Amino acid sequence: MKSTELAKGGAVAEKSFAVLVLVGIVEVLVGIFSLSVALIADGAQSFADAVVSLIVWTGLRLSRKAPDGKFHFGYYRVETFSSVIAAFFMVALGGAILYESYLELLVPVLILNAEIAMTVALAATAIALVQFIYKTRAAKRYASLALKTDAFNSVKDVLTSATAFFGIFFSKYFGIERADAIAGIIIAFFVFTVAYTIIKEASLVLMDACQCTEILSDIENIARSVKHVKDAHTIRMRKLGPYLMGDMHVEVDGKMTVNEAHEIRTQIEDKVKQEFDEIVEIKVRVEPIGKKQDKTEEKK
């Protein structure tokens, strides 16, 4: 089931790639034709977003590989790593857009065929909005950080395309010659903001951060509901791409046989996996009653 979800997530990124390439080509060509740096910048970032979608698709595809002799826990984190690569690519793009916009700010250029340029920018805004809704739903459905990265890109696409539209509009109809260049600069900062958000979240995942207090509480309750379990503690989870892996300790009667303890452990692991599709593995460590207190006293 996990592999199927990753495959579906990859299909979303693949479709996004095709749409973004088409939008980018149209925007850049019309931008060159109309001399609008904002539209060219928006087209360039559409191409960049297409590369981001390609990276996401590649990461999701690799994430489906089974564990092997080198990667014992599988390739799930390739998905997160691909998000980091995509974010740094966006930073480079933002720098290029900022530089070109700055040059036009110094020497304003008269926009030609502004109506065509605005129509293209408006169409790009609508397409980006549809993509955002589509990818946001997919990211929630498959709990994918990479798809969430792609969805963030679509938010940026909506804002940047709208910014390009207003930059051309104010430049043409209000005589503000530098409006187009200012729009380009704003687009660059949109790119930087999204890249920062992605890098921050992906870094937390790569450092095993897991803000999942509610899940931890539910797992504890599941363990306590199993017959003969006296206590459950030290529950730890880590993110593996779109999934979770962890371990926990449960206390039972010290006179229990190995087979009985094994049966309890199996019950807890099965129940947790049934309750949470995102948990691919959880190891339960069975201890005799009082072990937790003994460890606390040893530390003192």
C-alpha cells in the first residue's frame, strides 16, 4: 500500500511537470515579445518549478525502492532530500530573477503589447490556482513532504503570476515605468520565502524531529488497552519521508513467558499499524514491571 501511494504521488508530480513546462514556454516567449521582465521572470520560475516537480517525481520514485544491504531502512528519506535540492535550486533562480529585475529598475523598458502579456499572466494565475488545489489535496492524501513542497510552489505560482499581471497593468495604464521591474523583485522574494520554508521543514525531518504529540498519546492508549500490559512509556517516532518509524517500551508481569511477551508485542505492533497507515514500523520492547523506576534510580 505504501508503494502504491508513492506511485500515485509521483504521478501528480509528473503531470505538474508537463503543465509547468508549457506555461513557462508561453510566458517566456510572450515576455520577450512584450519586453516584460516580470512575465519573463514568472516564466523562468515556471521552468524552475517544472524542475522542482521533476526532482520531486524522481525522489518519490526512488522512495519506493525496497530496503537493501546499504539502506537497511529503505529509501523513504530520498523524498525529503529531494525537497532540499529543489529548494536550493529555487534560491539560485530567485537570485537570477532579482538581478535581472534590478537592472530593469535602473533602466526602465517600455512594455509592448501589454494586453497580450496581461492575458497570459492572468491565465497562468488561474492554472497555478488549479494546480495548488490539486497538489494540496494529493499532499494531504499521501502525507508527502515532497508533494507539499510542490504545493508550496503552486502557492508561489499564483502570487508571482498575479504580481506579474499587476506589474504590467500599472506600468501600461498608470505610467509607472518601474512597476514591471518592481514586480520582478517581488517575485524573487516570493521564491526566497518558499525556499526558506521548505528547507526549514525538510531539515527538521532529516534531524529526526517529529511533532506528533497526538499520535504518541494514541499509541500509548493502544498499548495500555492490550491485556496484561501494565504500563507504556518512552514512545519515540521519527519521520521517514511521508511515513513514521519508532519504538516504545511496555511493562508486563516479570513472570510472563517469552512466548506470552512476544504475543503481547505482536498485538501492539499490529494494532498501531492498523490504526496509523503512515507508521511503517514500530518496535515494542517488553520489560518487567519496575524496570522504568530502576533506570531512573540508576541515573540518580
